[in-house]
Amino acid sequence: MPPLSLLIKPSSSECNSKCKYCFYNSISELRNEKSYGLMSLKTLEIIVEKALTYSDYECTFMFQGGEPTLVGLEFYEKLIEFQNKYNNKNIKVYNAIQTNGININEQWAMFFHEHNFLVGISLDGPKEIHDRNRMNLAEKSTFNQVMKAIGLLDKYQVEYNILSVISGYAAKHAQKIYSFFKRQNFKYLQFIPCLDPLDEVPGTLDHSLTPENYTIFLKESFDQWYRDIMKGEIISIRYFDNLLAVLLGHSPEACGMSGKCSCQFVTEANGNIYPCDFYVTDNWYLGNIAKHDFEEIKNSQNSKKFIEESYNIGKECRDCKWFNLCRGGCKRYKEPMVDNQPSENYFCTSYKEFFDYAYDRLYKIASMISQRQ
């Protein structure tokens, strides 16, 4: 069997913050049941047992939300116990969590360090940018809580990266955001384009990211990243790193850049499984971990259909000079599907303009890396 990677939502859509652009909140509202509550230890044990039985070589458990710390630290202590119990093949096990940081205290940080968790922590930039969309349930600032959490991760030498959502407002402040992250000595950044809800016309909300604004952000952030690279000041930006990987002949690790979908085994709190974090909806239900094993889920009709749909790439896209670099982009940005055919990627013009602008410099960096290797 192959290696296995799971995206687990132990708190379903429950959260202790109220982000204006939360794509998962909008997705859960499309389901018959918005929240499946908190995952039971019984369900967690079934997931771990079946995952470690199915996979070979390595298995990754990634916890997301909602806010995945809401299940409590004891839940993750049991996770480690179950992994030790069921890892009969002695495969490599990786654990990761994506959090807003609000609940992170000394005990959480010590646990993450002891058990080698990779932490993705949400921070959109300096206070005035972060607090524009990322407020708590009382609609108060979360910035200081997030920065305190990051301080604890540093104190206990926890490996982490910064997850920064690029809203329409943030896109106009690329230099300010990049400079802030650099001053904080953050070395691993993921810039995530803001997603409008599936049932909304893109670009119509206050926080919406338009193609025009995304183009500006890509260009300005790239300029600063490139300048630092050439000075030997290395900051990892996931999207740019993946473009370099493609230029060097490797497969991108970001699924949205591979040109086709795969089954991500997104597991909700009640054990329901879906193919992708962007499609945890009733029509894309694949099965339940208590009733089915991973082989059955992988070979389900909905799983096959989801993957097959991603093979449908229009002629104009395939004929584009940047196709080998872009590969059509993520399925989620090509909604709605019409007669099993995708719409044009919402950010198509952004990518075209950005590649025209940055390709020569990207190629230069790729060549430098190749020569060193």
C-alpha cells in the first residue's frame, strides 16, 4: 500500500474565532448538518488503526478545523498512544496541526515539541491587517494572542510555518506584510488566496480577492522575495518554492499545482470522509471510517468521479504557454463545473501576468540551484 496522508477535523466547523473569510464555515453551511461536534476517542482510535494498517512507509495525520485545539490536549495525547499501539509495521508517522493559536499555552507548546508536531499558525500580517478579518467570537482582536502563541512555539523550539490569507485588502499591502514577517524572523510562509463561498459570485464581498489585486500581490511579494534570495537571505514562500520545483523537473508538493486532484481523505468529526478540504459537502461524501476502510473509500464512485473531473482541462488552457508551469491550477478556482467541464481558473489572468513578469528571475534561481546540486 502507498503512504497515506489524512486531513482530520476533530472539532468539525466549531471555532473560537470569527474570521470573515472562513471558507470552511461557508462550506459547512451547505451541508444538511453544519457541525458534527467534537470527535470521540473511539472514532480517533478507528482512524489511527485503519490508517496504520493501510499505509506503508509513512503516514501523516494533519489536524485542521474549525479550530482543532477545541478537542483538548488530552485528545492528542491519546492520538500518540493509539499511534504507538497500532504502528505494527514500524512506519514513519508524522503529525501536524493548523491552528489560530488562541488556545496555545505552555502545555500545548511542550507537547508539540515532545512529539515533533509541525504547526501551521494563522497570521495575516501586522495587527491592522490581521485584525481586519481575524477576530474572536466577541469580535475583538486576536493579534496579541497569536503573537504570544508564536513566542511559546519559539521558546519550546516547535517547528512552525505561517499561514497568511490574502484578502483583497491584504493584497494591496504585500510589502508591509512581507517586511513584517521578515522582521519577526519567520522563515516559512504560506500565502493563501482568499476564497469566496461556493454559492457566491466571486469578487463581490468586502474581503474578496480579485484577480487584479492578486496580480499586484504576487508581483510585489515576489520582488521582495527575489531580492532577499539574491542576497542569500532565504525565506521559504510555498508557492514560489513549488514553482522552482517544477522548473527543476520535480513534482510540486502543493496539490493545487499538480494539474490533477487526488483523494485527500478529509475526515470529519463523526468519521465521514470527503475527497478535499474544499469539498466537504454532502454530494462528495465518500464513506465513514467506522464502516469502510481506506481501500474502499479510495475506490468509491465519488472518489473516482472527483479525480476524473480534474482531468478536464480546456483547450485554451492546455495551449497556454504557461501550462507546464501552471497546469491549470486548483479545481476549486475553476467553479462552477458546467457539463463536467470546468470554468476558467478565476485567477488565470493573475498567473499569466505574474509568469510574464517573474519567469526570467524564477529561471535564474532554478539555474543557480541546479548548478549547486
